[in-house]
Amino acid sequence: MMKFRLCNPTEIVFGSGQISALADLVRPGTRVLLLYGGGSIKRNGIYDKVKAALSACEVTEFGGIEVNPVYETIMKAAAVTRQKGIELILGVGGGSVVDAAKFLATVAPLQVDDPWDQLAGQGQVDTVLPVGAVLTLPATGSESNPVSVISHHGRRLKIPFAEQRARPRFAVLDPDTMASLDIRQLQNGVVDAFTHVIEQYLTLPINAPVQHGFSEVLMRTLVEWGPRLVERNDPEARETVMWAANQALNGLIGAGIPQDWSTHMIGHAITALYDIDHARTLSMVMPSLLRFRSEAKAGMLQRYAKFVWDIAEADPKRAGEEAIRRTEDFFRRMGCPVRLSDVAPIVIEADEIVSHLERAKQTTLEESQDIGLAEVQAILRIAA
Ligand code: NZQ
Ligand code: ZN
């Protein structure tokens, strides 16, 4: 195992009806910024529950956070946050809103009009405001991790920022909130979470039986319960997938593991340039990336075949190929594209993707940093 430090301070408040727990989680009188997205929380009753639980607080609202949250909008929220002397930012929504809440908590105290370059260059900040989350869409794990993925419209860029102090202090995971999700978002959530596990598992072999075993449980759970969630959206499937998606990216399974986020970085570029849902960019790229890297990943592919897909094939190469085929099949069953051509008439240009990676300073990817721009071109050719 590689050396690691792990501290996840987010208090998870899980279960049906738990939005009311906000009344205990937030001290009366706190100046709260309630951050939300395009208005789904007003249509499905979540907004009313949050407002009722925060009745003893001084609440300012800021709505309109976009899917794939936009820097320029968050900077407007930062001005409101400063003006109102906000003490807690509460993101109520999916990964986009929660990411925006964490980024806002980092930029608002800076008192700078345009801190993008400072933060993209890993510049340190002195203060980060406290964040809380009410999650309404299980997918990203954002509710208890330090990452915000932010899009800069002006620069046509989408990149991740990590700030440990922005991890939410608490996250309410009430599976009832998932009742109003449409099938597309349910599919996206399952595929995104599954991909997060693969990127912390299907890398280089290392002695980490605890992390690997836990990853396998998460993947088997998503394979079994993901389709059920999409078909029935019943309470058992909601709570199972909500918890699995949280565990998939809260730091635990990736601790001490060489990680490979290249599918995500290529996927972020596709979303920035072609406005395709996050999870659907991942399903388009990952099977081809695994084929391209099948030799380097042979050890873990063999384990993946056996413990996730119950493949009995003795030949390691054939077992690995079969496991990739089943992965692709699973993504298809979840209604997601597995080739770039599956999103026609959109035409995804490899040169554009490479140029995004260059502008994002993501020119070496992979667990061993040996995927460069030429390799990305090759992966996209396989994915065509
Ligand atoms: O905008 P609202 O009204 O909230 O509607 C949203 C949005 O239209 C809707 N929705 C959310 N909860 C709902 C609901 N509709 C009905 N009922 C509910 N209960 O669903 C749509 C998609 O929401 P969004 O938050 O964009 O989805 P998701 O959770 O998949 O988040 C995607 C974003 O997270 C980033 C992605 O890049 C993308 O920007 N990621 C963040 C990560 C992290 N912080 O660690 C890791 C991920 O890999 C990912 O990159
Ligand atoms: Zn993701």
C-alpha cells in the first residue's frame, strides 16, 4: 500500500425524513446561504422542508446554479455571500450544487474579483467558510469529499479543484429526495459512481485487499441495484444506491491506491466542449481506455473479472477482455453511450479534447502518469 492520510470529517445524516435534522445541525440565528440549482427543489417539496427546518436561522437564497456549475455564476454568489456576512453555505441539490457550494466557500472570503488562476494554480487560501449539504441526487460523492468540478464559460474549461477544508461539515442523505429523479439522472448516478470505483481500483496491482474488497462490494452492489433503481425507483434501491455512491468517492476505497482519473479528465473536456452529461462522457471513454491500457492493468483486470463479474475463464487476457465487454454491457443497460458515435449527430473531435487537456494543464494522466496527449488521441480512436 502507498502511504496515506485520511480524514473525512463530514457527518452523514442518513435516512428517510432526515432533512428535519437541519434544525439540530445548524445553530439558531446562523446566517445561511441556501444555494440551489434550476428549481427542482421547489417542485418536489425539498425546498419547503429545508426552509421549515431552518426557520430559526437567517436564510438568504441563491438559486440558478447550473448543471456543471459555472464559475461566473458562483462569483455572483460570492458577492452576495460577502454582502450578507454569510456564516454557512448550504448546498441543496445534486453534485453540481454541492460542488458550487464548496467552491463558493473557498472563493467568497478571498475578496478578489477573479481568483480562477490563483486557485487553478493550487494557490493556498487562508479561510474557507463552513459548508453543509442536502443531497438530492446520488452520483458524485461530492457531499463528503473535497473536490469541486467547475466550468469556466469564458475559457470553455471544466476542471477539478480540491480543498480539504471545503468538505461539508454535514451531509443529509435522505433517499426520499430521489423520488422525483427522472430515469436519465438515475442512470447517470449509477454509472458515475461505478466509474469512480473503477478509477480507484482498476489500476496497478498493489497489496490492498481491504480497499479492493470494499471496491468489489460497491461495484457488485451497483450492478445489482442500479438496474432495479432505474426500473422501480423503490425505497430499498434508493437507500442502497445513495449509500454506495457516497462510499464510492469519500476517500476510503482510494486510500493508499494508485489512482487513474484519466477517464474523468477526458470526460470533463467532452462536457465542456459538447455539453454532454458527465456520466455519459465517462461511459463513452472508459471501455476504450481499459482496452488501450489492458496490458498495464492486466493484474487488476483479472481480479475484476473474477470478483465483480464471476468470470471463470482461466486465460487472464481473455478474462480481462470479457470483463471489459461486461462493463460496456452494463453501461448500455443503464442507457448510456459506449462509443463517441453513440451521441451522433454530435461529432466529438479528438483534437478539441486534446486542446482542452492542454489548456487545463492535464497533459499527463493515469496512475503512472504515462498517458500523454498522443495516447489520448489513440484512446479516442478506439472509442470512435
Ligand atoms: O438544477 P436542479 O433543479 O437541482 O436539477 C438537477 C439537474 O437538472 C436535477 N435534480 C437533482 N436532484 C433532483 C433533480 N431533479 C429531480 N429531483 C431531484 N431530487 O438533476 C439534474 C442534474 O443535477 P447535477 O447536480 O448536475 O447532477 P450530478 O449529481 O450528476 O452532478 C454532476 C456534476 O458533478 C461533477 C460533474 O462533473 C458535474 O459537474 N462531479 C463532481 C465530483 C466531485 N465533487 O467529487 C466528482 C464527479 O466525478 C463529477 O465530476
Ligand atoms: Zn464522476
